[in-house]
Amino acid sequence: MTTKYDAIVIGTGQSGPSLAAALAGSGMNVAIIERNLFGGTCVNTGCIPTKTLVASARAAYVARNADKFGVLINGNISVDMKAVKERKDEVSGTSNKNVESWLKGTDNLTVYEGHGRFESNNTVKVGNEFLESEKIFINVGGRAFVPSFPGLEDIEYFTNSNMMDVDFLPEHLVIIGGSYIGLEFAQMYRRFGSKITVVEKGDRLIGREDNDVSETVKEIFEDEGINIRLNAECITVQKEADGSISVGVDCKDGNNKVTGSHLLLAVGRTPNTHDLGLENTGVETDERGYLKVNDKLQTSVDGIWAIGDCNGRGAFTHTSYNDFEIVTANLLNNDPRSVNDRITCYGLFTDPPLGRVGMTEQQVRESGRKALIGKRMMSRVGRARERSETYGFIKVIVDADSKEILGAAILGIEGDEAVHCLIDVMYANAPYTVIERAVHIHPTVSELIPTVLQNLEPFK
Ligand SMILES: Cc1cc2nc3c(=O)[nH]c(=O)nc-3n(C[C@H](O)[C@H](O)[C@H](O)COP(=O)(O)OP(=O)(O)OC[C@H]3O[C@@H](n4cnc5c(N)ncnc54)[C@H](O)[C@@H]3O)c2cc1C
């Protein structure tokens, strides 16, 4: 039997539910399909649980360092991993249940639980049911990429997903991947009490960032006792006789290996498009499986849109949600919003965090444009000194001629919040001089951004 809908949404990630509710609210008869956990990656295995765990890890860190603030804790500081997981499950589980009850309680919206698969350009099969619509929205997200390291098929390993089930302290967690996800797990588990080794094949951590960002994060991590192994060529994995896992990190010297009790793979993401039945449609993907879209997020088939991580135009909750806003604006509000209007911004939620917007210094240098740069170390920021957290810096780059802000990195206490004053001025299409002349509240990190902009210098 085929049921006809005005719209079908596949996946309940960070854009599908809002879109389904908006379309249903406009009077359309809508179906939404979820095969696993309502709320998708962010809610269940990504942002929310990891930031909840980061908060527990920070509490342990603060407790261990309390004496530096004149606070004495008489007794040992220990971490109850079962309680840490329970707290994470409660925060994450509440969001998951909220998404489910919201969707199931929305008028004109039918929820299907099962795997959605295209049968044709306008038909999707879920279980034994066929759903048909002239408008189909794909919000299937992604999953951890699992590389073909020799030996991997013979051992047990974690990804961000099954790491969520851990309620014990790994003795020595080896993390392959020194980028955003790997680094968040590395620091949190170090603070919980594990020994940590980060194995990265590149010559620095978070290779997409500027060198000064990578170097400072490395320094922060090493100061917390995290081992970092860079330039790890030819990674192999093997289970040792005593049950430990060894990771071969150098193809030139077979003995050059790191041995730990557990392994976490954090080497990137891959879109959930392989099992969507795309071969029954005209929807095109790129060589990595991401759905090709235009600036309105329409795929190569009229009437099929791709939103969220699976379109390769963003990899964050805020970009996925913005995709919902773009599609809704175009479909319901006659507002021609475009994904090309989006300014790149994101955070790395280590402690201290990194707030990023726009181009990196390296990208600006490579572009050859005439630019000015301002940089101030956190050791010269009152808020950071008062909190004894002086790692990092504020760095802003502007165009010397147009005065537009090209990019910024704020690595340091509250950098993930402070960066928003730059983001908003960039969205306003206003020159940096607007912030240069602004008065910000003392003592905050944002307070020093005007000062940084008053002391810009040409690139050396
Ligand atoms: C460890 C980690 C930490 C992260 N931290 C942050 C952060 O701090 N900030 C941030 O902005 N982003 C973060 N992200 C990224 C963020 O989670 C994603 O960008 C966000 O969830 C957007 O995903 P989405 O909307 O594309 O879909 P997803 O959230 O991935 O959801 C897709 C949904 O579709 C379902 N699905 C897939 N295929 C089918 C099918 N065929 N039929 C039915 N259902 C299907 C899936 O089960 C899933 O529920 C993190 C990611 C990870 C892994």
C-alpha cells in the first residue's frame, strides 16, 4: 500500500524535525522517518553528550587544581565513571525524548520508525510501507569513518558512538586522530584519570587550523600529561597476548608502536548515503558520498533536498539547523535565502576552547590579499589572569583596503563565546572599525577585541 504525503523527511537530525514541524504547521501532511535515535548525532552521540562529559571532566580538573585558588579539599579527588555516564545519559536522554514527543505530538505529522530507502524519485519504503511525495528532504547525517588500517578487523575499538556506553575508566586510551573529535575525548578522559596517547598522521594537531593554534593546543595537552604522537605514518593495529592493543605508528621501524588498553578511532566522518537506495533515483553524490546540492540545498533531482551534514556544506549542528532555515525561507516564506550567505564558524570544545570564524591566517596569506593582523596573548587579558587560565590568544585578521573582518581565532577562556561579536559584525557586512570603537564590558575576554583591532599590523 502506498500512502501519499505533501512532504517526507528522512532522518531526525538537527534540521529534519524543525523542517517537518514547520511544513506540518503550514498545513501540509508530512511524514518523518527515523531508523535509530530521535535527535540524531548531536543529541545522542555528538555535541550534547560530549559537552556534558567535558563539563564533568572540567569539574574534576577544577577540583584537582582547587589549591591553586586557596581552596583546600581534604581527601582524594576521584571520578565515579558510572555517575558521569548517568549524568550524560540524563542530559542527552532528555533531549532525545523531547524530540520524539515533539514530533509525535505535532499535528499533520506522521512519525515512522524504521530505515527509509528510496524506491524511486518520489517513493520511499519504510518496513513494508511505501510513502510517496513530490517533496522529499534527506537529513540522514553521518557516522564515524572507519579506515582500513591493517589489523582493525581483528580488534575491538571505540568510535564516538559506542564511546557513549563507557562507564569505566580506560587505563590507557589510545586515540587515533588528532582533530576536533579526538581532542575533545583526549582531554576529557585525561581529566577523568586515563593515560592518553593521541596518534596523528599529520605533522601537527588540528591541521586545518593555523600553526599557532595547533602548537598552543599541543602545549596545553602536554601540560596535562597527554602524550602526542605526530607524523604517524602507516598506522596498523594489533591485539597483544595480554589483551592490550598496540598501534604501529611508523612503517620504517616495526617496533615503533604505542600500546594501550583501549582504542578510539576519531579520523573523520562519512555520510549515511550508502544505504538510502540512491541508485533508484537520479540524486547525485560526490566521490565521498555527499549529496550534491545547489545554493538552495536542492539535489540533482527536482523535489529532493539534502539538509545537514549529508550535503557536505557543513558539519555542525548550527549549519544543519541553518539548512532548515534556508529551505523553509525559500519554500514557505518566499525569502530567497542561500547557503552561500553562511559564514564559516565553529568551536573546538577543549578547555580552554577555540572559537573560530572565517578564514585562517594561512588562508588569507595564501589568497595574497592585503591584510592586517592583530594578536593578543591571553596572558594579557584580565579575565584570563583572574581565573589563572592564561593559555591561548585572540587573533583577528582584516582586509587592509575594505576593512572587512576576514577571520578570527580566539583560543582561550570563553573564546567560543567572545568570537560572536566578530561573527555578528561580519554578518552585518560592517567594517572592523565598528568594533574598534565599541566599548565592551570589563573584565571580559570580549573587552580586549577592540584593543586588538586598534593595534593591527601588516603581515610580516
Ligand atoms: C563526537 C561529536 C561531537 C560533536 N560536537 C559538535 C559540537 O560541539 N557542535 C556542533 O555544532 N556539532 C558537533 N558535532 C556535529 C553534529 O553532531 C552534527 O553536525 C549534527 O548532528 C548535524 O547532523 P545532521 O542534522 O546532519 O544529522 P544527524 O544528527 O547525524 O542525524 C541523522 C539522523 O538520520 C537518521 N538516519 C540516517 N539514515 C536514515 C535512513 N535511511 N532512514 C531513517 N533514518 C535515517 C539517523 O539515525 C540520525 O538520527 C559533533 C559530532 C560528533 C560526532
